[in-house]
Amino acid sequence: MLVCRSCVHLSAVLLLTCCWSEPTSSSQAIRESEEDLEPVDYSGYQVIRVHPGTQQERLSLIRYYSETTDAGVTLWTEPSKLDHSLDFLVSKKARRAFQLLLSRRRLSFEVLINDLQRLVDEQREESYKCRRREEERIARNRPRFSQSRPGDRAESIERDFYNSKIANQYANYTEISNWLKLVARAYPDTSKIFEIGRSYYGQPLTGIRITNSRNRRKPAVFIDAGIHAREWIAPATANYIINALITGRHDDLVIRGLLEEFEWYIMPSINPDGYDYSHTTDRLWRKTRSRVQSHRRTCFGVDANRNFDFHWQSECEFNPRCRGRLACGDVFSGSRPLSEPETIALTNFILANRNRIKMYLSLHSYSQLFLLPWGYTTEHSSDYDDLKNMSEKAAIALTRLYDTNYSIGTPGEILYQATGGSFDWAKGVAGIKYSITMELRDTGSYGFLLPAQQIEPTGKETWAAVKEMVKELKKDTCWMTRTNC
């Protein structure tokens, strides 16, 4: 684990040179070449929800469109066993053929999103307008800083802008990183930047540690988000939790207690290369950005959440067309376990702190689920009831705010078995009992393109759930203190 202790207060340029070496020339060249790419155009793409009549028809559709990357039709999200329907992303060229296929099979369907590019454009325009409004508001308020020292005035204006950007928009990785640095500078007694490694492109994999005490032997809660690049609401929600901890540390007795009793390690984006790419080039990009050669084709990226070294690719053992082996597919699990620098860095950090991390929470979207181990099998973990009880209490607290309903279970029960996931690894290898994945809003109306207006309510309800989870965590004295076992 690499932790930069001596340069948190330096400028961004010095910070990079102090703690992180330059990315390799090859990965840097690839990244620079990507900056010239035209954004992917999703004009005419539709999201279509299909209602198969039988389980056999359902499995047939899943199998066919899971094992090809060239049909112009892909699964929009993982199929759910709670809902018999299937959501597909269908290209403009494939729409007619796909709908004819459904008609011939007498399968009913509905169009959830008629033109995907329109939603992408609306999100981009919304972000631009919000940015301009905030710039104008801050410009109007500059006189109130006139009595401050020049350095204080500049930092207050900067922090004011980033706080608004983080609260109301989908910030990019640079903006998130800058905001974290501002938070650490503004509240040095309670927060500190930590770095666990570098991405494929050499970007620092950073997070923030928040606590009220200098005691470094306290139990810890670890939260990560953004392992899938297109799931923008996940990093935004992690940011909300960070802000809630920082701003509530004095006035909110509950938050003060959470900071006194725990260290909080929060990483808003552990896939910064993919996240940046989803902002600049392909809004629906899911994977990392490493380069992969496959059958004379150059493919990019690995599904990092299938790349952990715990039952990696076990579902592919008897299936040569397994989705995890398709290098250009969305769920390619890598040429080997821990093939990605991002997954290596995360596992190294967690293993180094495994004795103190008492809860691991990974934020994803969408579907509104609490997913519990195991993902690689249909069997429950031996302490499944404890995790389910925690999740049920959290779901009640979450629903109380906006009547948002979450389902609870293992991936094998709710979705389908998925191997090499971070929460399975955190429990099975690192030994963290309470390892849970949350799939945030919504259930398909917007999917990965959740409007920015839903950042705040999603953040509020998720934070309510997290507080309830930690409340239940503290009750497990056997796990927390190795007493009363």
C-alpha cells in the first residue's frame, strides 16, 4: 500500500510528482490517442423490455445474445429472476430484425427508451447549464470574500464551486479528485487523502479517510464505487456519503458517533480510466481501459468486477463461449485473475487492512438491490442470516425516505451466478464478514442514465441505509471485538 503522507497539502502538480510515477509510455500514448476520438453516437438506439412467455424462451434469448458481440443487440443489464422480463439495448440497424424476431416468437415487448442519444444529450446539456449557473452564482458572491486573505478567498470560492458540482451534477474524475483534496485541506483533523496505486493509464487511485480520532487502530468501514464506468450514480452517491460525514461531524450526534467509533475509507471511483472514457467518448462504457489482443483483434478493457481472484471464471469451465471469455464483450473477466492494476491495488489495500475492515460495501447501479455473498454459487454463506438481517434493516431505513423499494438476496437468487466479484473476494479471501453490494436506482426507466436531479435523493436514502448497516454492525460484538462468541 502506498500512502502519500507528506504531500497532501501540495499543489496538484507537485502531488502527482511526489507520490506517483508517470504512466508507462504505451498506456499514455493510448490515452492521448483516445482524446481525439469522436463520442459514440447512440442515435436511434432503443432499450426494449421483452416479456418471454416461458423460462425456455427466456434462457434462449439470454444465451444467444450473451454469446455474441456482433448482433447489434446486447443485454442492457443483468437479467433478474425477480422479474421475468429482459432489457436489451438494440442498435438502430438491428431494431427491425430484432422486433421481427420477437413478433415471430410471439413475445410481447415495450420500448423503455426510444432514443438513447437523446437522453445522453439531455444529461450533457443539463450538466453544462448547471455548471454555468454555479459559475455565475459564485461570481455574484465573490464580494463576501473581500475581507478574507487572498489565499483563503480563492480556496473558499473553489470549494464552493466543487461542493455544488459534487452535489448536483455528475462530476468527472478530475473534479472528484480536486474536491477530495479541497476537503482534506479544509478539514485536516478529520480527513486525509489516501492512494492505493495507479490505474492502467497511470491515474492515482485515490480515496479519503475520515475519522474524528487519531487512533489508527479503530475498526474501519470501506466503501468503493464506480468499478463499472457507466454507473455514474455510484460515484455521486459515494461523494454524498463523504459530504454527509464531513458536514455532520459537529452537529449530528449519530455521525459524530460513527466517526468516533470507526475510520471510514471511501473511494468514489476505482476505475478512473473507464469513468473518464464514459464522460468523453462512450457514455455506456463499462470496463477498464487496458488493451487486450484477441484473435487478431484489439479489444479494450476488462470487467473489473469479474477479475478478482476468487472462483474466477468458474462458470466458464465447461463453456467455451462463456461471456467472461469474450475479450471484446462487456463482461470479459480478463486473461487471468487480477490482470488489472485497479483490482491488484484494491486487493493489496484491503489485505493490508483486513484485520480492521469490518464492513465492505461496493456501490453499483442499477436495479435497487442488496446483493449478498455468494455470487459464484447458489449456496448461501454460513452467516447469510446475519447479512440478510443487516440488509433488511437498511432497506427499511432507505424506503422510509422516498418509498424506494429494494430487494435482498444473492446474485444466484436474484440475478444469475457471477464469479470473480469484489464482494465475494472480500468475504472469501480477505475474510470480511459483512461484504455487500448495493445496486442503486432505478429499475429501468432511465437505467444507467439516471437524471442528475436524482443524485440527492439517491444519496440521502443510501446514506440512511449505510447508517443503519453500521448500527447493526456494532451489535455483532463477536465480529467486532471477538467477544461474546
